[in-house]
Amino acid sequence: MWLKNQKEYAIERGISESEASRFQCTAEHLVARCDGGKNSYRNIVAACHFCNTKRHQRKKPLGPPRYKEHIRKRLQQGKWHPRKLRDSSSPQCS
């Protein structure tokens, strides 16, 4: 993930800046603020922009443990990021 320099991240990994935008580091609330989640270190984790966005696009967002398992299964199947991004030197989400 990148925090400050999208262009540098893209160049280092041989991908476009648009593709690099998926890997922007974001703060993910495990329990959403609208559901009573707090802004505390126990409730916030780092997540790439893609993972954070996809979790909240679901009709019924999965809880943190189930969503983590969902992502792991998709990664194992090679179905989370496009092949070009999986095959780059980009680290995978975990």
C-alpha cells in the first residue's frame, strides 16, 4: 500500500497511477461508526482503498472475521485483484 506518493508507487511496480489508486492506504473501521464503532486503535485497521470500498459496497457488509476470510479465499483463487496487478511486484492484501 502507499500513503503519500501514488506516482512513485506506480512507477516502482510498473502499473498505471489509476491502478495504483487501488492500493492507497485507508483507515478501515472494523465496526462502522454508523453502527456505534469508535475511532480507536482497537477498531481501526489499515486497508487498501479497494478492500475498504468493496466491503462497504455489499448489500449487507460482512463482519470483520468473515470479510477477512472472504478476501483470503478470493486471493487464493486469484480473483481479488486483476491478473496484471497480481503479477506485478505489488504485495497482496492479507
